Amino acid sequence: MSDKAVKVAGNVAAAPPPDLHQKQPRGRRLGSALVVAFFAVILIFGIRSRTKAEANLRAVARQTAAPPVSVVQPKRAAPAEEIILPGNVQPFISSPIYARTDGYLKKWYFDIGAHVKAGQLLATIQAPEVDEQLAQARSTLATAQANLQLAQITMDRYQGLLKKHAVSQQDVDNAVGTYSANKAIVDADMANVRHYEALVSYENVYVPFDGVVTARNTDIGDLINAGSSAMPRTDLFHIAQTKMLRVYVNVPEEYWRGIKPGETAADIVLAEFPGQKFPAKVVRTSEAINGTTRTLLTEIDLPNPGNTLLSGSYAEVHLKVPAENATYLIPSNTLIFRSQHLQVGVVSDGKVALTEITPGHDLGNEIEVVAGLKADDQVIVNPPDSLVSGQQVTVVEASLPGDSR
């Protein structure tokens, strides 16, 4: 390399560096500003997040201290309640007709479904043995009456002769004794005749009361047994009086206090008469609770002047039972089931009081409360499991049973 080249190179190497001092301070200031701005943004967001979290925490604390609850006011139940029970319709009088004398059925005059009157002839029984016994009894009576007449003549004659001292007192006493004995025989024979006359009269079977023939269990020529032998008695007919019907119903024990004979009204409903109700009235009860079914046997008289209704029918009995005590209805979702008795939460002055109640009838969405509530109580709907007595709450909604939510 030549000296000129070395000199140029040396000059170049020895040249001073460019002046950068004027640009470097401006960049540093910009970077510092960006860093400060970044940290300021972070600080602002942090403070806002903390403030929001504290506000949320305070709201949760307030809600935990006094949680909001919805309440409902008890609704007074109806003063009278209608209960529907199954009933059996029976005739006012139902009687089997038996024979009172043995023999063969000679003729019957009414079949099933016939409406008969008291005193009408139902059937005739042929009993020749009884007829012969009656004839024999009458003959015996005639003989006894003849002997009595002779004894009376003899007694009168001897009493007349005694006045003339023509006979002794002993003869008169014998005549009087014979007369008395014959008179006793006549009385006995007359009773025997009446007995057979009654048996003969039983050959005719009469209707005992107005009604309808519901069964005929015999026919012409059948052997009739009145119970004088080991054979079972013959049930000739069944007669029922249907102008008035009896309806028997078993009332549950919880309603018995509302059943008052002569006062409690009832409506009888039958499937064969849709949409129609037959008014009736309770006339008597057994006045005793059945220990097996825990029910009270109740009898209802049902007028049936046109024989529209048939005995033996199944009926629905609608009884109007007055409430003995004031009861209330509350929604079923207000109940609290715990180890204690059935409870509800009642709000008073912003505080909860867990109140024990006595339930009545379960009506599905509502339940009847017999005791434990007042009309102005505020009952909590859907109470939380953590609810305790004395807890502070906030009422946010009030409604009545049946209101739409």
C-alpha cells in the first residue's frame, strides 16, 4: 500500500464520530412517558376493579344479612265445605214374605215389578191336612159343647132339687164340678179351633204394605215349608217400599261434628241421571264411630214419589258440612319440613318467626291450616333451607293465594 493510501486511511480512521447527543434525550423522554402512562392505566384499572369488588361484597353482605323474600297472606276458607262420598240406595222398607202354613202353592197373583197395595192377595197355598185338622177340631168342639149343655142342665136341676131337700149337697157339688170341667174342655177346644182357623187363613198370602214386588221365588205346585220341619223356610216373595228411599253413607271421622240430623242437607247424584241432583236430608246417624273404618254411618231419606230412582243403585252423596273453626288456605310451597312439626315462616317487623301449624285437608296446590295462623300473617313463599327464627329479611313481593306469579 502506498504512503498516500495509508494516509487517507488514517485520516478516515481518525475522523471524529457523528454528534448524536441532540436526538438521544428526546427518545428517553418519550419512553419514560409511555412507561408512566402504562403504569397509570394499570393503577386506574386496579383501583376501579377493587372499588367494584368492594361494592359487590357490600351488596352480598347486605343481601346475606337481610335476604329478600316473597310473602303471601292466608286466605280464609269457605264457611261450609262440600264433601262427596259413595252411598248405597236402599228401599225404605224391604221385607221377605214367608208362608205360615205347610202345603203346595196353588196360585200366585203378582210377579216381579208389580206395584201392590196393602191387603191384596199375593198367593194361595193348598193345605188339605190343615183343612182336615180344622174340621176335626170343630167336631171335637161340638161334642164338648153338647156335654157342657148337658152338664149345665144337670147342675140346674140338682140345684132346684136341693131347695126341696130332694138331693144331697154332695150330688149338687158333683153336678157343679162336672159343669165346670166341661166348660174348660169347651174353652180348650175353641182355642184349638181358632188355632187351625188361623193356619187355614195363612193359606192366603197377603201384601203387608204398599210397595213393589222385587222377587218371586216360587211357582205353582212348589212344596211350601213354613218352618215346621228341618227343611229351610220357603221365601215366597220380596216386597220393597220405594216411595221413600234410604241412602246410607259412611262419613269420615273428621267430618262427624258437621253432620246434624234434620239439618244437614245433601244432594244425591246418580250416573244414570247426568247433570241432575236429587235433594235429600240427613235424618239419623249411628252416633258411634266404626272402629275399623273410622267412619260414622249416616242415613239420608230420599223422596221418590214417581219411583224414578231404583233401590240398590250406587250414588254420589254431596254433603254440605259447615266448618267448626276458622281455617285458612296457604300455598303448598310455603311449608317447611324439618325434624320439628310442620312449620311456616311468618314475617313480622322484618324478622322471621318459624310457626308450627296444624294442617287440615291437602288440596294439591293449597293446604288447609286448622291452627297456627292469623288472617294478617305474612307467610314466606319458597322459604330457603337456611331460614331461622329471628333472621332479618326484606319483603320484596306480596301476593294472595291464587294470584298469578
